[in-house]
Amino acid sequence: MIQSTETLPTWDLSDLYAGVYDPRLDADMQAGKGQAEAFARRFKGTIASATVTAPHLRTALDEYESLLRIQYRPQAFASLLFSTNTQDPARGALLQKSREFGSAAGTLLVFFDLEIGQIPASTYERISQSQELAPYRHYLDHQRKLAAHNLSEPEEKILVETANVRGQALSRLSTEISTRTRYRLERGGQMQELTQSQVLALLHDPDREVRRAAAESVTAALKQNTYLATFIYNTLLHEKDVLDRLRRYEAPASSRHLDNELSGEVVEVMSQVCADNFGIVAEYYQLKRRLLGLDELTHYDRYAPIAAGEEPISFAQAQGMVLEAFGGFSPRLAQMAEPFFSKRWIDAALGEGKRGGAFCAGVTPDLHPYVLLNYTSQPRDVMTLAHELGHGIHDILASRNHLLDYYPVLPMAETASTFGEILVFDHLKKRFSSSQDRLALLCHKIEDTFATVFRQIAMYRFEQEAHQARRTQGELSSDRFGGLWQKHMQAMFGEALKLGDGHACWWSYIPHIVSTPFYVYAYAFGELLVLALYACYQREGQDFVEKYFELLAAGGSRAPGELVGAMGFDITSRDFWQGGCDVIRQRVEEAVKLAG
């Protein structure tokens, strides 16, 4: 196994519950269900009425928001605990129990949003203008838009009740398969068994043979799971097809666009602009091939470091780098980030059964968020730490909102995270004096940006075609999925890098396409938006800081177009998205100059 000489932090979840067997868990779930029953008795049948009043609806909204806070707490705890060890049966059982509780309570509350959508238009127009409903106006308006896709109450209840034996169950199974998979790799004459996070870290090794062996290990392990992954994905695609048809969504991604409060036209403009700029990726990898001295690049060369023998970065060093960079932007930003370290809101240790990747989980406005990552002492891990802390700070700033407006929509949720990465990158860039060090750092950032923008759009296009193919052609084979994956991922690189045949099954370890269809374009949206915001910061200096904090503090209380428009940008414009791609191109041109 890959060993770390540093004791990495694990989070303290005692702010939520003491552990799996904390009696408060059962008590809170029982109380949550009881409150949902009482809420239904009091308000069911009183909202979808021509005579409903603003005070009555406001009372209902306040009580609804309050009982959701109680429900979210045990579910968040179970999910967080499970994520650090998906192999523990007790944690798995608690996760399932909390989800079943969520379904039981949710079934009782289905009527509420349905009735909001059924308020007669003339009545809604009259009462929605009142000051009493002003705090909930955005939520109410959005629910009215969703109402066009609502089913009847009995149908909606069935979907909520059966969620844990349909897609949600398959998503959990996919996560458990991924975390239980071991990747066998021979190193130093010994066969090692690595976790996914550990083997993927080796794709960044300066030794090409290590990278090649790691890639082969990934391929071999994923191929063993190909049948299950293909079955799960086919089933999830079909389930979404059925639900979209029942809910009258025109295209596979339509429901995601509506949830994100974006038009499909805006997303397609962004997607097409990014695809039109794939040549930037090819140009960079032509440079990288020259810098590495290779005749040809393949998929295991994508993340090869430019400067061989980079020193590992301890977690303590990473903490210092991030806080210093955040403090350079605003002392307030660093102050908001510091408790994540001192109060153990971060889980960074590698562990058996721990899920791969990284995330930040905001629970409710009155509870602090939690960050998970798998820290392997690589430079990119510093950026990941900054990214997830950005999410956490976004959640803290947004906590002034009620729960129904707390969570920013996915595209806006990536704003603070990518802004945090750029702050750290710019801070580190100023510390390097040699052109070689600056080039290595710049290449790291370029590749991170490619992964956030162009790779995510390539994945979005893969998802689009996979969903459409499943709907028109029936169940797809693993080779068909692999062919679509290679097609869209290869489009980024052109002739500059050739994805090997072994890469064709790598679609199967991407969690977002399983758990949250069409999530991925939010990363590109956030990165390109942040490039524009950062340019404003460089022009305006401290005058920008408070505007930025206000943008984050809005949480989910306003649609992305409105929030971004207030900053002076038009997301419907092709030129806006092209401007972000131009900044990426400028970085590549800078790298070419530094390389000489």
C-alpha cells in the first residue's frame, strides 16, 4: 500500500450525532415523521385554493422549512458516515434506514409543492406580491414552473416511496462497487492492492512505466466490473426515459436545466463554444509531448508532471498555502476557512472503503458544512482542498437564507470553488522565480482547467448521446458505451494525444453520470464564469470583494442569469463564453513562451 508519513485529518461528526447507535437518531427520525404527519393534517387541501391567503401560505412555508431541517440532519449524518467507509455494514444499514425515513416523511409532504403549483393563477398573482411571501417568492415561482411536470399526488407518492428500490438503490450499489474494487499493481517486485484514489494518483507519477502500469491496473479492474456497470447504467438511463416521458420533458437534459434554472439554449451555446475551442487542448498537448520528449502521448500521459521529482506537499503545508492565498484576497475569507481545520470539518485521510474523489456537503443553514477529500500529497490536492473549501465558504455565506433558498443551483455552486482554486494558483505563481517552476505550476493549472471545462463538456456530450441512444436503440452494450466515451473524450485531444483501447471502459468509474445525470456541465459553467469574475477582481481590486461575497450570500435565492447579470455579464451571449476560453488559450500561449 502507498503509505503517508503524515497523520491526515478525519472529520468530527459529533455536531450531528455521536455515532451509528446514537439514540437521538431514532428519536429525530420518529419526531420528523410525526411532524410531517401533523403538517399534512393541518395544511393538506388548504393551499390549492382560490381563497388561500398570504398569511396562511406563509405559515405553511415556515413550518415546512422547519420540519425539513429536522429531516435533513439524520440523513446527512448517515450519508457522511457512510462515505468514509462504504464497507461497514452498520453504516450501510444506517444509510438505508435514513433514506427509508426520508421517503416515508417525503411521501407525507408530496402534496405541498403540488398544491403550490395548483393555486389558481389569479390568486397566486394577487397573494405573491405581498410582503409576507417576499422571502419565499423565488421558491414559489420556481415551484410553479416545475408544476408543469408534476404527476398526480398518488403517482408522486409512489415515486417517493419506491426511490430506494429504483435508481437510488442502483446509485448506492455503483458507489459500493467502486469503493470495494481493488487495483492490483506490481511495484518493487511486490504485488500491491490499491484503492481507486491511490491508483489514480499514480497517473501523475513522473515515471512513465508507473503511469502505464497504473492505467493497466485501472482498466483491468474496471473490466471485471463492466457487466454490472453496464447493467446499472442501462437501467438508470431507462428509468430516466420513463420518468421524463411521464413528466413530459422534451429531452434527457431538460429536467436538469429546469432544476438549474437555465434554458437549454444557454447550455447548448456554452457547450458548443467549448467544443469549438477543443483545439486549445490539442495545442497544449503538442507542447506537453515536446516537453516530455515523447514521440506519442496516450491516456496515461495526460497528467504526467512537467517537472520530474516534485516534492510531496504535506497537508499542513497545503493548509498554510490555502489560508495565505485566501487571506490575500480578504482576511474574512481566510477566517471563514480556518474552522474547517481547527474544528475538524475536513476528512482527508485515505482509508479502506472510503469513497473516491472529493465533495463538500452543506447540511442546513444552521449547521456548518463538511469537506471530504483523499489527500495524496500531490500539488493537485492543494487545488482540490481550495476547491472544496470554496464550496464550504459558499455554504457559510448562503446560511443567511432559509433552507428553501440555501442551496445554490449546480452551476452557481461551482463559482466559489473554482474561484478558490484560482486564488491559490495566483498566489503560488508569485512565489516562483524560475521559469521552469512557473511552467510546471502553469501546466498544472492548465490541465486542471481542461478537466473542469473541456473534459466536463466532453462528458456532457457523452451523456447526451448515451441517453438518446438508449431511448432510440434499446439496451446498449458495454462496447457501445465505450465507443461513445472514446469518441467524445478523443474529440478534445485531436491528433495530439491518442486514447488507448484500455481507456474505453473508464466511463464506468465516473460517479456523476450515475448519481446526478448532466451534473457535469455545471463545472464548465462555474469555471468560465469565474474566469470573468477574476478578471473583474484584477481590474477593481478591493471594490470587487464585497460584491463577490454578496454573490455567494445569495445562495439559491435568485436564478443564475439574474445573479450573473447583476455582475455585468450576459450568459446568453456566445461572446461571454468565448471570453473564458480566450483566457485559457492565453495561459497555453504563456506556457509555450515559457517553454521556449
